[in-house]
Amino acid sequence: MADHDRMNDLEAEHEGFILHGAVVYSRDAKTLEAADDAYLICVDGLSKGVFSGIPEEYAGLPVHDLWDKLILPGFVDLHVHAPQYQFRSLGTDMELLEWLDTYVFREEASYSDLEYAERAYDLFVEDLYTGPTTRACVFATTDPDATLGLMDMLEETGLKTFVGKVNMDRNAPDYYVEDTEDSLAETYAFLDAVCESGYENTQPILTPRFTPACTRKLMDGLGRIAAERHLPVQSHLSENRREIEWVSELEKDAAFYGETYDRSGLFGSNGKCVMAHCVWSTEDEIALLKKRGVFIAHCPDSNLNLSSGIAPAKRYLEEGMRIGLGSDVAAGSTTSMFAAVRSAIQSSKARWRMFDESVKPLTFPEAFYMATKGGGAFFGQVGSFEEGYEFDALIIDDEPLSSMLDASGRIHAAERAERVMYLADDRHIAGKYVAGRQLF
Amino acid sequence: MADHDRMNDLEAEHEGFILHGAVVYSRDAKTLEAADDAYLICVDGLSKGVFSGIPEEYAGLPVHDLWDKLILPGFVDLHVHAPQYQFRSLGTDMELLEWLDTYVFREEASYSDLEYAERAYDLFVEDLYTGPTTRACVFATTDPDATLGLMDMLEETGLKTFVGKVNMDRNAPDYYVEDTEDSLAETYAFLDAVCESGYENTQPILTPRFTPACTRKLMDGLGRIAAERHLPVQSHLSENRREIEWVSELEKDAAFYGETYDRSGLFGSNGKCVMAHCVWSTEDEIALLKKRGVFIAHCPDSNLNLSSGIAPAKRYLEEGMRIGLGSDVAAGSTTSMFAAVRSAIQSSKARWRMFDESVKPLTFPEAFYMATKGGGAFFGQVGSFEEGYEFDALIIDDEPLSSMLDASGRIHAAERAERVMYLADDRHIAGKYVAGRQLF
């Protein structure tokens, strides 16, 4: 970026600006706010709200007229594996445990070659940068140096991310398993290196892979780190039936899967925690998820691809649990959070019709909420344009998706946002802001 | 198209040509043929097969070297509604009958304004032309003139289609319902006009909307036309549970839904027949579908969007029934048959895991087969590169989807084809042939 541009950005960030266009955002899971012609105000990186005209106190701010473009909050990907990006949408005829052995471990191990890691992560980061995501919780590999390299790249983009060096000390191939003590020591070293880096956008997150791959000793060690350093945690929970059975065989003392994290202090008792999937969580597990305020990363595309099942996301939402969406690349085929919204809605309908009529399908406003404000809460006041929220925004040029109904005035902002979830891709993202800073 | 180009096309068609690249096609539902470096030969619009080198008898043919591009058969959309294209991916929170009343009838009625119809159909036809589809069975509206206009446009593209003027004489709004006699008379007039048009690529197909919207008298009349003129038939069958109940109330004499078509000669007894959906077909209905050789247009994206359910496509396939895929725009969100393949696989996994473990998930080769050779059979020897098949081909530039695994030689043609189903769109379609003629 030229120095001149950067100065303009900083100036704009400090002084604020106004975007004029069609605006859609969530107030809560049931309330989608939509306006065809609105002014969205940003001052010092925060939203001041959405108005039908420019309030007098902001009259001096520059107005960027986006005409008929659509302005949406940035999307939050609560669960994505950066080193799996290279084999997205391959081997879709497998279930979780076979797929881990065939694709995942082998590929992740190759990231200890830092040259390979750099070239591969560059493809992932470029995709995330150009797509709908403004914030993400990212799994890297066990290699701390490769993970720091990934963090450097992400920092550069301006996206806000949590990135985890993966910990795993059992039930993995010889070429991709850690010694328990080494795993903990490398985690400390990794965290120290992150502290020294002075990242503004990129934060570490503790990342035990999942219970089958982590001994109790490793979990306890990570729990101590979480407590000492007030760090957030991400992992996997109750994704696949065989996996859950395996956990119950490995950890006979635990009453349910979630307890294997909780007893080590890795389930929200020492700080924020996000668990991917929760497809088959039991009533006891759900009660503990609630009690601890754990975030659920609902990953519908992944859960379909690996035949894991369909999580009762609507129930979680209606019971006031913390829930957002994850792409879960590469079990999910794409990093596009638009696709995650579509997949969440479609799979909830299948679940309702074919499996359990007591849990109703997700509506478009609900799925949109999960992908923005729902997941955004993991990052603070993020994912909405309500006053005080960090200013993350996408500028969508949906003209190529428009039809005769648009021309006749029968399509409004909320319907355009719905259509974007089903039909748009990176071609339609004309601009992106994170915390008030324009990335492009 | 310039005359010069057209001459070249005709010459090429007569003399034949060879495409050199990576080739993937289905031999049967279980057998996906894939070669990383192959020669695909076309003579007089027909495939002569796929070879590892150029056989001597074809040595004189021009070779088009496509380098690392991927060559797939053209895709066949067995069920799509042209006049619904304008509202694709809108109103996805509704079920079938509410959606018909809210969106479908109102929009379709507006096609009697021929200027509107021309502008709207132009958007649909352009989308079909640039996407993966080479052949399609298309529903138009009740208006014969607008339908002829659509056929003119489709003819011009070089795509091969069956197009139906819709018949419906009950249970529809006053502004969009036909008188029975008028409906039949207009169908005769429509068919005569098609005969006079001299279309090469575009054929008529009888199109009773569905049983709830067609009286017995109308059905019988259409059955007579089918018998007199040896015309194919397309309609809807057993899509939604409330719809099926409604049919049983309306047609108390029929033992099951399919019989309401069969007793009028509209279920394959007078010629080819394709029925969309078959989500909830009973054993008796399945037996009759088999007996009559009816094609099933499996429309997974539509069935998810309207919460209809998930058809047991794998069972139909394994029992040797005729089955292909349909986009079913606009209940399906997109005309992309790549997306239909992905949706077929994903929804079959959900059905298996959540509903009925006796019907296994569809594999990628099976879904690919349905979208090409399975549906292609409705058009004759279509949808494969085996010798004697009509030469429909897509040239895919999947380089933008490639990853480090491609560079290291770990990804081959079949895996590239799989990835295309999950990630590619019209940007990646670099060329298209129908019956040996290059469209672009």
C-alpha cells in the first residue's frame, strides 16, 4: 500500500466517514434490519448507527456514495483450518476418522517445511482476504514457526483473527504427533513469540486438536496456560458418532465428551471458548455449554460432507446459547461464509423434515445473525451496525445477480441480502472494512 | 456469429477434430473413467472415444491442444423453470404451496406481456448458455407465444432443449388459470407453430403443471396429444407431503399420485416421460415408475430449499431406474449443475445419517453419472464420451482452483472433476460443445 493511501486511511479512521447505500444487519436472531437507502456512520473505527438521513452532529464527515450497492456487516468464521485449504472439496466420500488419516495428517505434517507452509498459507490467506470473512478463528498445525508465519501474513491483511498452534500427543501418525512436554514447551515459546511480535490484528488461541488426540496430561497443561495467560480456547466437540464412542472408550471417567475439556479448564472456565460442531451433544453436555457460556461453531457444510449429521442449531439459538457459523475448511468445501449461511438453512430444513420436527428450520434472518453478530460476539462488540459496534463491513455489488424484479422495484435490501447468500461469491465483494479500516 | 466462423464450425463438425487434455466421464453409475493426458475424438458430431494416443485412422484430424484443462461431458438439467429465474434464491423460508402462491403464479402470469417475457427469458438463456448445461428440459408458462419466444432464443444458443408450454386449468389464481378447452386448443396451435419453425435444437414437450392444477379432462386431452404426436411429457410427482395429501383428496380414484398421470397416458406409456422429485413415492409408485421407464429428475437443492425432504436417489439408481439431476430453478437457487451434483451428494449423506441407514449416500461418481449420462439418456446417446455418444463437452479451466497438491502431482483428473463440482462456476468454463458444435 502506498504511504499516501495509508495516510488517507488513518485520517479517515480518526475522523470518521459515512457510507450511503442499502444496509442490512441483525439486531438479534429474529430481527433483521434492512433499509434501501441509508447512511451508515463510522467514527474512530466504531459504528455510530444507521440513519435515514445524516444527523447534524455528523454533517461534516465525508460521504462515500455507494449508490445501489448493498452494505452488510463483515462475516465471522468461527472455525477454519488454514493448512487444510489445499485439499478442500477432495475426498468427499469419506467420514471423519478415515478422512483425517487419508488427507489431514499427511498434509498438515508437510507444513514443518517452512517454504511449503509459506506458499500454501499464502493461497489460504488470499482467499480469506477476498471473501466475505472479516474475522476468523483459525487452526494452524503443530509447528509453531509455520503458525507464526501464518500469523504474519494474516496480520498484514488487516483481517482480525485468533490463530492456534495445534496440540496433539496421541492417536496420530508417528510423523505428526508431539511429545507431551515438547508440545507444552513449544506452546509457551509460541506464545512468547506472539507477544514479541506486536500484532495488532492477530491473537493466539489455545488449540488442543480434539480429545482423541490429546492426553489428559496435555489437556491439563494447556488448561494451566489458559488460566495463567487468560487465553481463549478452540477445539472440536461431538462431531461424529464414532468419534464420540471413541472418546467414551478413551476417557472412561468423563460423563460426556465436553467434560474432557472442562475438567482441564478448557471449556470456558478460564476465558472464552469455542467448540466446533456439537452435532450430537447430550442434554448434560448442552447444559454445561450453557453454564460455561461456550460458543458453538456450527459448521453445516462440513457436517454434511463428512456425513457427521446436522446439529440442532435452531434449538441452540432459541435457548439463548452462544452460536456462530464456521466454514470448517477443508471438511467444509469453501471459505465462503455466504455458503455457510445457505448450508445452515438448507440442512436445518432437512433435519426438521427428515429427523426431528420439534426443532424448526432456521430462517434466513437467524442464519444471517449467526454468521455476523452471533459469531462476532467471540470478538467483542462485532458483527452488527448498532451503535458502538466495531465497524466491519462488506460492500456488495449485486447488480450481476439482479433480475427483472429488481428493475420493477419489487426486491428490497433484505431480499437482496438473502440472494447474496445463495448466489454471490468474491466477484461481488466490491469493498471490505475491518474496525473502520478499508482493506479494499 | 460471423459467416466465416460458422463455415469453420460446419467444416470441423463434418471432418471431426481431436481435443487433447485431461478427460473425465462416466461409463456407468459406478465407473468413472479418468485420464490425465488423453485424446478425445469427435467425428460428425459423435464421440469416437477417448485414447491415450491418436489412433492411426484419425491421424489426419486437427488436434486442439488444451494443455492442462479438464474436459467433461456436457451437463443435463432434467428440470428447470425458465420464468422462475427472476426470483431464484428469494423467499427461501416457504414451503411449496405457499411459495407457489406468493412468487410463482404472479411472476409467470406476467410473461403474457411479450416484451417482459423477452427481456426476462434473455437473462435466463444467457445464464444457461454460459453455465455447465448443454441439454435441458424446460418449463415455460401457459402462454404459447412467450414460450415460442423462449424457444427461438434457446435455438439460437445451440443448446439442445425440450421446452413445454405449461397446462393448468384448476386451483390457480383467476389471473393465471386456463379454460380446459382453450388449454388444449392452444397446445395444438403451439405444437403446429413449433413444427413450422424448423428448429434443429429445440423440441416441444407436453407439460401438465402437476395434478393439483390439472383436471382429469385436461390430462386426458394431453394424453391424446401425446399418443397422436409421439411427444414426451414432463411434470412433477410426489414432491411435498401436503401436496401428496391434496392429490389424494382431489383424485380419490387414484391409488397413488403417479396413477393420476398414468391413467391419462402421461406416464411413459406413449413416449418418454420425466417426473421431477419423487421424494415420497410409495412402493406402488416406484413399481410403476420402473415398469413405464419413467425418468426421475432428482432436484436436491430444490427439495432442501422448500423443505420437501430428500429423495432416495441412491435406491433409485441401484434399482436400475432412469434418473438424472435437475436444478429446478427457482425452487433450486442456481442453474449450475455443478451445484446440483454437490447438493445430491450432501443431501444423500444427511438422509443416510439422519433418516434411513438402509439407503447409503451417493458417491461422487454416482452423482456425476446422474448429471451427465443418467439425465443424458432422455436425449438419446448423450452424456458420455463412449463411442457413438453425441459430442457434448465442457472445457474447464480449473487452474484458479488449484493448490499445492496439484503442483506436487498428487491431484489427478477425477479429483479435479470432484473439486469442480464444489468450487467451480461459469468463470471456469472455458469452452462448450454440443453435438460436436463449439458454442464458445
